[in-house]
Amino acid sequence: MKYTYTFSEGNKSMRNILGGKGANLAEMTNLGLPVPSGFTVSTAACHEFQENHGILSDQLVQEIDASLAHLSHLAAKEFGSVTNPLLLSVRSGAAISMPGMMDTILNIGLNDQSVAALAQLTKNERFAYDSYRRLLAMFGNVVYEIPEATFDDVLTDIKHQRNYQSDLELTVADLKEIVAKFKKIYETTDVKAFPQDPHDQVLAAVQAVFSSWNNHRAKIYRRENNIPESLGTAVNIQEMVFGNIGENSGTGVAFTRNPASGTKALFGEYLLNAQGEDVVSGIRTPQPISTLADSMPHVYDQLAGIAEKLEQHYRDMQDVEFTIENGQLFMLQARDGKRTPAAAVKIAVDQVKEHLITEEAALLRVKPEAVGTMLHPEFDHTALFDHPVLTTGLPASPGAATGQVYFTAETAKAAHDEQHQQVILVRQDTSPEDIEGMVVSEAIVTARGGMTSHAAVVARGMGATGVVGAHELHVDYAKNQATINDQTLHEGDWLSVDGTTGHLYLGQMATSDATINDDLQQLLTWAKAHASMGVYTNADTPADFERALSFDADGIGLTRTEHMFFKPERLLQMRRLIIATDATGRKDPLEKLLAMQQTDFYELYKLAAGKSVTIRLLDPPLHEFLPHDPEEIAEVAEQINTTPAALQTRVDSLKELNPMLGHRGDRLAVTYPDIYQMQVQAIMNAVLKLHNEGITVAPHIMIPLTDTQKEMAWVRQLVTDQIDKSMTNQSWNLDYTVGTMMEMPRACVTADQVAESSDFFSFGTNDLTQLTFGYSRDDVGAFLPEYLAKGLLPADPFQTVDIDGVGALMQIAVDRGRQTKPQLPIGVCGEVGGDPASINFFEKIGVTYVSCSPFRVPVARLAAAQAHLPASEVQSAVTA
């Protein structure tokens, strides 16, 4: 097996072998772009390294040696030479981009002798020792796991002693002192001395990069982004080019479009006289890329041309890294750029309009979950007037977030996990070690860094709000506080962060609902055209339905009528109904509830304007409507004109040991038929009233908790008899359906029988999951997190459908139901109805529609389109 590939041997299709970075370096080389020569050690070598318990095989070492010799020939330098040294960068590169999560080492090959040779060759002693101190710090941190702060403290102390504000003020003498102190760190931290043999350096660096695949922050990033553990990482070994050689040199990061807004314009930042990680580390705040057009116009023009060429080639927004050495541009990386949800949508839509990609490709470019984040609230405009701006930084990742301030990743995570707080992580700057705190934060704020800093990139990737480079902010970790001008922020104080403007505000701020912009509307229009499943909403009130209609829901897939009974006046009548012991006692509350329900249904039907509305009849057990503590029983007894003792007796008679499996759903129809009759009459009264107004309604009535065909047939007859009674004096025919909620395992396996009396099925996956697993959804929190942490379940089955168990029952129900009625409509209206992974499964088993909460409608719409695109279109979605 071959383990190493020169850049000229690879191409972009070899991501799984060369990793994303290696494949793209090879592709750029093949495109004739200015890429420093190098080679890639494959992911297969990483797998072998892991299997060999962290040992590089003899074959791999031999291949690396041969590749180094070839690279020396190409560079006209010699690796290991003390007179004409070839210096190298060693960088990780997994198949799926994981920005900042794994390790990089620059300037491999420098030692006490070659640093002097480099100084002589370049006639720049300061540059040579600046490069050497960087190698010592990176190598010590990555290979020997010496804390980065140990090296930073030395640098900070010397700058403080000399009263320097910037690294650029360090003299040659300062840098030599720093090098000596860095080498002393190796000797005083129980690790080996810094290896002077360049060959030992490069092998140790390769081992460290392979090991970094399993470091803590990389594992967290993979978990949060659903990246398989099995991929492994490649290692890219490349000739160094130097941005820290003088003021005619520099390094930068650029995007072919704005990663925050999606606007088509070259966007990025650069630093003069800087190297590698300086831009993304946030230690120095870089300059906007637009100013490069003034300082180095020829380099800017070349970079802009390369950026355009790369985007046309890859047909997606690209994130590129570059170095300028003595006025000459070199490209170090190109990859699909991380972007905010809003930018992802705009870029996808714009590229269709530019005839760069197809509609199918655009739909596949945007994650459904990202669409959901675009619908999160914004700060209420009136609240903005009441809160003065505390300070302003760079708007790194849009959105509005309010939370309590924490200054370390550890305390932020603890506050979120243990106290369930909304947290804002506030730092001088972030590093990959902060990932645990970042993933739980509503917003990330840093004092330093630019739009391409670690904090900015991670915030955009996670969809979190982000503000960076807030220069008036100073975090004092020792005192566990921050200051902004004369305002002090303590741990736990409330802060509001506007990632769209970069503004920070003291305290909590009210928010207002977001709206769908033109680009998202266009994407969702395409999604609707390319999907087979309908997307409905779960709505119990006109306000819920209006919100869903603003997101273009196809109608209501579930109205839970019990939610309409909990308003005070209605609850009183419901209690009177339950307490009554005969038909006479039930007559008055039923009439009052009938009028209330008629109004509810009328409003929903009128709002629907012809769209489908499915109303589920009463589902929960009656005891949920009754009081339980003595004070409330006495109060309610007085309201309904009975004694506390009589009410207590009735409450006791309705108590159940396991109410969720007890007297509820259609079992209520069998024992209290007048409740369902009242609800059907309310539906019909609303339908007839609208008919008289010239509005036609075809009601869909859903029966909950069906177990058997006979049960369904009995309840269906109850419903249809009431409909027929309402239509007695009408001269027109009513189109209506009566279906069942499939939430009982028995109903699923006898679906061919149940379908005889059902016009449609709708899976209630919440109860179906409870009854399949034997889990109580209300109590599962006591053990489910442990199951997920230990890998005993792949996901929370109440959030993502359990394909092997619950999914198997659903497949049986679909197949058997359609044996009886081939055109049987089948929906899903549980929590998983808005989950993209679940929707993909529903497409496969032939579900007709899903129904979800209003804010999940756009998410489900895009997921439904992606699930329906055939594999051939997914593979060829990019325009040829």
C-alpha cells in the first residue's frame, strides 16, 4: 500500500485518501496555481498508526524519507542542511474540514545551526530567530503537550519588561533570549530536549498530527458536527514560505464571498510581517483584505483572480489561505468555506442565478438545521432604544443572543449543564481548547481577533452569535471579571450580543420574531417543487397557525383540542362536565364548551383559506383537568357549586396508576361519547357557518390511541352519525375524512384491519416511541443522557426516529395499511416530524406528509426536498 503522494499525483476526488487539505493542494497544483511543493501522508497511514498503538511503520518512514529527498530536489534546498536548509510545515487535513481542531507545526528543520544559516541566507537575523522561537513553541505544545500559555508567558513578560505593545517590536537580542528561555522550558517540564535533528522533528510532528485526531477538542467537534470517527486525518508536508520575513511579506485568509452575509465580494484579512497562525489565532487584529489593494495592488489583483478561478472550478464559496514572501503570492489552502446560515442560503440562490449550479445543488448546499437558525428572534427595535451600546466589535456571526457572562470554557459549560443557564462566553481570544464552552454558548465575544479568527470561524460554523475584536473589552482572568471602559462585568452578569451589528448591550433584551427573506423564500419555493412529502404544522391556536402559514405550511396536520380547554373559563366548564354524574348535569357545560370549540374551529378553518386542517379529538385522561391539592380542590368546589368532599371523591375515582396507558384517547369516546359528539358538532357548526359565508371546508377528524379495528369502527360510527345528523337539512354533500393516530404497536401490526375504518393514518411517534421502548417521555431524562454518552443509543429516540424498532413498526403499518387501501394518505405528527434525519427515513417508507411545530416548517420543507432528490441527481447536482 502506498502511503505518500506528491501534490502532482493527487486531485480533488481523493479526499478520503489525502484529506480535504491534501486533495485541494493537489488540485490547486494541477490548476497551475502558485502552491509551494509538498507531499501528503495518507489517511491510511493514520489508520495504521492508530492500529500500531502510536508507532510509525518502517515502510511509512522510508516513504517519508524518499519524499523528503524528492522535495529537496524540487526546492533546490536540502532538508537537514546547515548551510541551505529546506524548512517545512506539517499540517493536519481530514476529509471533512475541522477548522482549528487539530495541529500544525511550522518551520520544521530549524535548529541551533541552521537558524544561523537562515539568517545569513536571508540577510535577516531577526526573521530567522522569530521563525525559530515559533517552531520551539509550536513543537513543544503539539508534540510534548507543554501548555501554550507556558511559552506565551515568557513572550508576554519580555514585552512587558521592554514596554512593547506588539511582537513586531522584539529585537534580535530579545528573540535570542526568548529562544534560550523556550529551550529551557523543555528541560524544566520533564520532557526531552528539543530535537536538533530535523529528521527526528518531522517524524515527531507526523506522529503528533496523527495523535491529534483523537484529542479532546477534535472529538467534541466531530460529535457536534456528526463527523465519523473512522475517517482519520492525513498529514501535509510542504516547503515553507515566509510571511514574517519583512514588511513586503505577510499572511492572510480570504473568502471568495462574504461568509457572514453571502455577498459576492472578496472578503478576508491579512497581516504584514506575520506567519501562519497569526491571523486566525486572534493575537493580532489583522487588516481587511480590501486594503491589500492599496499596499500591494499586484498581489491583490493576483489573489482576486485566483479566488474567482477557484470558485468557478469548485462551484462553491472558497476559503483560501495565502502567504506573501517578498512580494510573491503563494496559495497554501483552498476549501469550501464555513458560512452562516443566511450566507449559505444567499450563496446557494445567487449561484443558481449565475448559472453556476442547479436548483438541486442549491438545495443540497444548505443544511435544514441551518434554516431553523435563520428564524430565531432578533432584538426588538424598541428594546434597542432603551439600551445604550456598551461597545462595538466586529460582527463575526449574525443573530441576537442574551445570556449570562462566563470567562472560561469550563465555567460556561458547568453553568449550562448544571444550572441550565443561557451563557455568553467572553474571552480575550479563543483557541481550540475552548470548544466545550463554545458549543454550549448562545454567543461568543472576544476582545481580540478578526473576522477570520478562531472564534469567528467556529461561531459561524455552529450558527452561534459572535462578536470579535471588541477592543474596549478587557478580560481579567485572575479577577474573574471583564471591563469595558468604566463598566465592569462579573461572572453571571447578563449581556446581550448583536452579531449582525457587532454591538454589545448590558442586561437582558427583548427579542422579536425573524422573517423569511427573499433568498430563503426562493430556496423554500424550489424545495417545495422538488419534494414529494407535504409539510403541515401542529397548531392549536390561530397565532400558531398564522406563524406556520407565514412559512408556507400546507395546512394543519394536528390540532390538539385538549389544549383549547385549559383557559380558565373553559377549564371551569370542563371540570363541571367531568364532575357531573348524569346527562342532565353534563348538558349545560357541554353546551358552553360546544360554543367555545365552534369558535376555535371556525377561526382555524377561516384562516386556512382552503388548506387542510386535521383536528384530533380529546386525547388526555380526564384527571389532568381536575385539581389535586386540598386548597385548589376547595376553591374549585366553590366554583362548580359542590362540596370539597364530593369533588375529592370524584378526583380519587379518576386516579390511575399509569394514566398514559389508561382511560384516555378513544377510550373516552367509548365511556363518555357525548364529549366526542360535542367536538364533532362544534366542527360541523363551524363548517356550516363557513359554507353559508361561501367558504368550503373539508374537515379531517383524527381519532387518537386506536388499538383495534373494532374500536376504530365503533368510534368512526359515532363521528359519522354526528356528521350525518348535522347534515340532515343540507342539500349539498360534505367531503370529509375520519382517520386514526397510529401510536399503538398493536395498531401498527394490524394496520390492514385498522385501515378498513380509516381514511388516513397519522403516526403519533411520541406515544409510539414510549410504547415501543417502554420509556416514559417524562422520566427518560434520568437515564437517557447516560445511554447516549455510552453509545447504547445512537440518538434520543424522541427527537430522531428509532429506525430499527419504531421505524420497523411504521414500515409494517404503511405496507399493511396500503394493502387494504393503496392510496391511503399517511402522515407523521410527533416531535420527529420536523427532524431532517427522520424525514429522510419517512421518504423511504412512503410517508405522504409530516407535521411539525411552526418554526420547524421551513426546516422540514428543505429536508423533504433533500430526501426526495434521487441519488443520481445528488451526484450530478452541480452543473457540468
